[in-house]
Amino acid sequence: LDRLADAAKEGIRQADGVPFKFGTITISDGISMGHEGMRASLVSREIIADSVEAVMHAERLDAFVSFAGCDKSLPGMLMAAARVNLPSVFVYGGSIMPGEHPDGRKLDIVSVFEAVGAHAVGDIDDEELLSIERAACPTIGSCAGMFTANTMAAVGEAIGMSLPGSAAAAAIDTRRSDIAFASGHAVMNLLRLGIRPRQIMSRGAFENAIAVVMALGGSTNAVLHLMAMAFEAELELELEDFNRVAARVPHLADTKPHGKYHMVDIDRIGGVPVVMQMLLDEGILHGDEITVTGHTVAENLAMLDVPAPDGDVIHAFDDPINALGGLAILRGSLAPKGSVVKVAGLDFDRFDGRARVFDGEDLAMEAVLAGRIQAGDIVVIRYEGPKGGPGMREMLAITGAMKGAGRGGDAALITDGRFSGGTHGFCVGHVAPEAVDGGPIALVAEGDRILIDVASHTIDLMVDEATLEQRRADLKDFQPRYTSGFLAKYAALALGADRGAVTQA
């Protein structure tokens, strides 16, 4: 990112600006996954946005180009742009190249987490696990599939805050420096034109971003982050907006974790503009929305000479992978304020099973690795929400382990926490209200029947109201895991997942 920032500085200088570089934190979700450190991940999004706001406020700077290359730093930078509302361009650092197993299989970070589960149940030996671990991450860059970072890079482009065609190039691609240089030019043009982020991040622009996420089969975290970005832009966005857009947008990209391909393959066949052009042609995209180029979405696409979809990596609109978009919002007696499921890659849209209840991810992980989760079980992990966690941990370690242990297709998982963009299978997250707020997920008991119906957008706890009221009366006060430090501050200020898990004073 330093190299890209230096290229942007040259672009700013050439456009008669004076650049000033400053940095902020970031957290690698791959390193923090599956243990106590993951509680810091989502919170870092708020710290990043706060720190950018602090420097911009203190130094009275006129505009900024932001750079990010991991799951929470991307939305953190876009949230900062919306909050500060000074001319801004976002530049993505680019994705990693996929690894290659000695037998020729393409690998990525999710391959490792799934291999851990397979190793735990004896399906692969130590040598095979080590060979996957050594080959999975061969270069610099964000995780290779259509996981959270690449999803949010596509959001940056679709919403108009990044240059057209800039999301898909790999981190090692020399075009990255050209994109950064051009972004330096672009921010100076925005400054001259007086175009600010909230003019770009309009209602129509958010609908464009949602449509692209649905077509790509992107990460469930996009729901959380788009809600947070809308909050910072002081714009009303509802969870039902995602279902409304998904009903019109089919799933078109055959990408990991549910498909075959990686972000570099999308780049190879024309990048995110291929999807955007299709959606524009179908009357779904709002082509008149202004972008960081100073031109509209439609004008940008017209200047790119966008290729047609190749039919393999990205399917044609009339030949989709799934007729509905890649994500769905579910509501019902278990999640009155909503929950999120990734539809992309699901083999079936209904799950009727019995609850296996765990107050925290660690206990659930022990059960999976010990082989105690069986076909038909619904693993319920609670007290992992924004406030209760605190920090709403991602569950890639356990979902990867479930898949590796053979439970990826015949068991489900429900949580008030969230999932990695690398998660796939029948996994419902962001359940709201969360357990610490007394949401129904706090009342689930071992063996309860739960019915999930994606087609009807429902998730219900099949227990009578009298029983639930008795359980509510017996519910003990939750003892916070942290009473000081940044995690305690976040828990005190966080809104629910249905509001993007942002902090509000």
C-alpha cells in the first residue's frame, strides 16, 4: 500500500496538489481467525474510520485518497469518506494470486481452514495439511476468492468511489500503480468540481452496490458494511432493500467459496464492469449516478468498451447460476429484526433441524472437532453479537471445520455473530436482536426445532410462546467479557447488526 500511496502522491503533484501521507491500523482476519483476537476485527473498522476522521479534522486537509487491502479496512475507509464528506477516492490494494497444490488444485486461505477440519476427523494426514498450508498464499494481496475484501472492492467500484475497472487487478499487477496514480489525478478533479462523497454515495448508488454484490454472490459482510456506510452518509437503508434488489438480480459469478474461480479470473475476463454493464443493460443499475471520475456510471462504462460475459467465470444474465441474488435477509420468531444467509452455493433452500446450543464459538468448535455434530443438527452460537462478543467474531474456523468434517452440506449454523466471506454452506448470521439484548436466540434450548426457509425469507424457532416466556423469566444477566479497553468501549456504543454494528455516541 505504501507503493500505491507514493504513486497517488505523484498523481496529486502532477495535478497541482500537495500530498501529505498518513497511516492507520489494520488487522489481518486470517491471523486473528478462530480465537480471542477475532473480537478486535470488526471493531478495527470503527477505529480506522475514527482515525481518518481525526487526522482530516486536525490537519484541515482538503481531500484524500484512501488505500486498503483487508476486510475491515476497506469499509472503514469508505465509512470515513462518507463521514468526513470531503472529496475522496478509494484505491484497493488488490487480491492475492491463488495458490496451487502439488496435484494442480487451486488453493486459497479457505482451503487451509477446511483442511483443518478434514485433518481433525482423519480424512487427511499431517503431510497433506502441511502441503495445503504451504501452497495456499503465494503472493501479497487480499484473500483470493469472492470473500469480504474482494466483495467490498467491487462495492467501492459499483458505488462510484473507486475508478472504473479498478477492483479486480491482482496486488502484484503493475496496473495497480497506474490506478493509484490516476486516483491522485481524480481526487484533484473532484476538489475542483466540488464533488463530495455523499453526492456520489446516494440512494441509487447504494442500490447499484447491492445489485453488484448479489450478482457476484458476495460476502454476507457486505450487508453489515453497506448498512454502516449508509449510516455514515446519513442515508436511510433497510435490510429489506437487499431482498428487494435480490429479487431482480440473478447470481452470475462462479467464484470461490461456492464456485470455481478467483478474483484474478474475473479480472481476466474484463473485471467488475462486465457485471455492471449487464445490469445496466437490463435496466437494474442506475446509470445516471455520478462517480469519482466526474462522469456517470453509464458514461464510465461507455468509455471502457466492456466485453460480454464469458459464460463461465461470469454467466450471461439469461443463463444465471441462480435466478435470485447471492444473499438473502431472513426474519421470523428467531430473528425479528433480521438475519443474513448466503444463498450462493446452497444446494437446498430449506433446513428443518434440531438445535445444538453453544454460548460462544469456542465450545462449538470443540464439539465439531470431537465429531459430536451430526447430520440434521443446527449449531446455534450465541453471545457473539456486536455487544455480546463483543466485536461480532467471524466464524470461518468453525464453518471451515464443519465442511472439512463432512458436515458442510447436512448441518446448519446460526449465530448472532457473523461469517467470513469465505464461509459457505447453510449458515445464518447477524441474528438480531442479539442474545445479550434478550433476543430470541438467547432462549433457544438444546434440541429445539428450528425451521429455516430461504424461499420465504423466514427463520423460526418452533417453540410455543408460553415456554419461551418461562425461559425468558429464568434468563440470567449476561456478564460482559471485557469491562475496560477498546472492546468495552465498543460494546457500550455499538448498535445492532441490523444497523450495521456501527458505534453511536
